[in-house]
Amino acid sequence: MPPAAGDTPIDRERIERLKRDDKRFVWHPFTQMKDWLDDDPLVIERAEGVELIDIEGRRYLDGVSSLWTNVHGHQVPEIDRAVSTQLGKVAHSTLLGLGSAPAIDLARALVAVTPSSVARVFYSDSGSSAVEVALKMAFQFWRQQGAPRGAKTGFACLGDAYHGDTIGSVSVGGIDLFHAIYRPLLFETVRIPAPFCYRCPLGERRADCDMECAGEAERLIDRHRDQLAAVVMEPLVQGAAGMIVHPEGFLSRVAAACRHNEVLLILDEVATGFGRTGKLFACEHEGVEPDLIALAKGLSGGYLPLAATIASDRIFEGFLGSFESRRTLFHGHTYTGNPLACAAALASLELFEQHCVLEHVALLAHDLGCRLDTLAGRPHVGEVRAKGLMAGVELVKDVDTGEPFDAALRVGHRVILEARKRGAILRPLGDVIVIMPALAIGRNQLDRLLDIVEESINAVVETL
Ligand SMILES: Cc1ncc(COP(=O)(O)O)c(C=O)c1O
């Protein structure tokens, strides 16, 4: 989109300097820097609502909500006010040995809205850390039980899982492209085949299968019950795996198997939490109550880095004892429970009711579903998958067999470059085009975003 009249005048020299300095000084995450150095970087200056504005004044629809974080849009008056009011008090004080009013108020508010099984909020600052903390809590919880339960120190996780980039989180991950190189650093896990109907690892077909994936999960949990501390999984949708939407009932069967076998259930709602799938938390769709839940991304409305691991009372109480008993959870980050981030999160949570966010998501999810249906069946569209406002369009070489494109063709990447020309920021997962705008996106804006997705896919597909 060209700059709008009335936008700040363009300072060419500054633009060139920023682009040059970016290439010279910044190492970007999940980015092949050789490509980056050869390209013209897009540098964001500010944002309004669901639009990002670059240093040259061009506006883009934020189609991936600033990496799946943004909920109510950018520059939301209520959240801006909450952060600046808190800034007038204190920007940061530690939670190690001290309380902090925003952290206390937010913990209370979180416990009121999360599943009733979890009740104690442990803060950190990224989704990876929230999962890492959950793993350590589960591990230490069982270790502190003494023999024979003290041997329950292992974890089961889903194939293709993604839980973040710290070593523990990578250990329970399963995306080879990201994780294979680190294998020697990782701990062993029990792998439950991902319930990915489009590419079923058990060779079944959804139309006539008996959800063998759930049966396999039950068998594995049962077989390893004496060694398993917990099962860790994303409920309903495996985001980074390519927006894999699980068949209905899979989560509740895993949860029942965990309960039956005395294995803890850790739900990673880093991506699915805060309204993304149509309920405040995805596990609500199946009435599942985890022992530990990991939250981040949308927790602060997409404003500031904040994460939380919320534990059941049973787990929390397992850590109580005299100091000499060494039951302390020796974990904590410097910026744990940062007051500015907690103030933003509290304001964001309040807006869910005030702005009827979940009702709005229901409307949008319906619109999105209708538009995606029209995409399904187009050339090279292998499958469209969506739950709430979390969607992926998988592009494949051969729609009949599902054969993927040669990765070297970088089809997904080319689609997002086309989208950029048309005024939208997207980020693919391989050849899956992710559509994950802020929940506050308007219906017309969503329509425009989907027009751009469609045109961009067509533009690339025509060249193949
Ligand atoms: C399900 C899930 N868990 C954990 C993470 C890691 O979160 P972070 O990038 O904040 O460390 C992500 C990030 O995309 C995620 O999608």
C-alpha cells in the first residue's frame, strides 16, 4: 500500500541508514541471514489497529498478528493507558523475594478464567520458558514423591510438536528442520504419532478410520506409565507443525489416558490460548482440565513479553516443605512477572468481555471458513485447515497424492512476497500459508486479507 496523505514525510537518508544498519548489526531469528543480506529488508516503524506501517510509510495488513500475539490490534487506548499508568509507578521490580501489584492482580484474574484445575501462576517471559517451567515442575513434582513414583521423570509428546526453542522445549519438539541438529543435546521422549489426518502417520484415512491415533496414544501412555512424568501437547491445533487441526475427541482421550495412568497433562496453549480457537482456551472445546497450562503470546494482548505456567494445587503443594527439604522450584528469570507486561495483560483480559471478542471471533471464523472452502480444490491447494482464527492453506505439488513441492522452490516464501506487494504481511510454515490475524480484525479487513492470500497463491501457482 502506498503511503497515505498526511503520513510523516519520508527521510530517505534515515531509511537507507536503518536498512544498512539492520544488515550490518542485527541477526534475525529463524532467518537465513545470507538471503536476508541479499534482500531489501522491510523495517516497521509503527502500527495502527491491524495495520503495520513501515519506515517508508507503507501500510500492511498484519496477517499473522505479529507472530500470533496480537489480540485487540495495535495502539489500543485501554492497553496503552494501562502500560503508561504503570510506567508512572515502576517499570520493573523483581518477583524473587518481592510481590508486585500488577503480578498479583493478573494472577488472580488468570486463575478466574483458566480451567478450574489450575490455580498457581508462575511467570516467565516467553512461550519456550513457560513450557520449560512446566517440564521442570512435572519432573520435580514426581522426584519429590520418592520411590517408586520418583522414577516418573520422562515425557511423552506428539510427533511434529513445537513448544519453543530452549533445550527442554526442543526435546519435546519434533520438527526435524528446526530440531535435528540439536539432537545430541536433547533428552529422550516417548513419541505419540501426530493426529494429522491429511498425512496420517498410521496410514489411515479420516473418512473411514477409527481414530487409531488416539488408540496409539492410549497404548503408549499406558505402556510407559511408570516412567512418564507428563504428556505435553498443544490442544486441538499444532500451530508451527503447519496448523494441524486434531480430530475431535483426540484431546479428551489423551487426557483420560493420562488421568487413568497417573501421568500429568501439560497443555501448551501458547498459540491456542486467549480466544484464538473460538474459546478462551482450546481445551475448553473438549472440557479438558490440565495439570499444567503454558501461556504466552496473546497473554499480554501482543504488547510485551510475558508468559505464565499455571499449576494445579496438587503440584504446587508437592513443592511445599522446609528450606532444607530442597523442594523449592529453583527457577526464575530476571524479568519474571514484569509489571508493565502484567498491566498490559490485565487490560487485555478485561477487553475480552468489553469488546465481546469471542462473539466477534465466532463471526469471523464463519467468514474465514466460507472463504477457505472456496480455496479448497484450487490448483495446488492440498488442504485448508482452520479452527477459530487459526488457519493454514497447504500448497502441494500434486493434490491427488499430497506430494509436496521440492523445498528448494520455496513456494510458501514466494507467496508471502507476493502478499507483501499487495499490502499484507504473512509468514509461511514451509508451504503452508498461515492466516492468523489479530482477533479484532474487521470483517472487511479479513476479506481483504483473504483476497490478497488468494491472489498471491494464484500469482505463484501460475509460474509453476
Ligand atoms: C505452541 C507453542 N509453544 C511454544 C512456543 C514458543 O514461544 P516463544 O516463541 O514465545 O518462546 C510457540 C511459538 O510459536 C508455540 O507456537
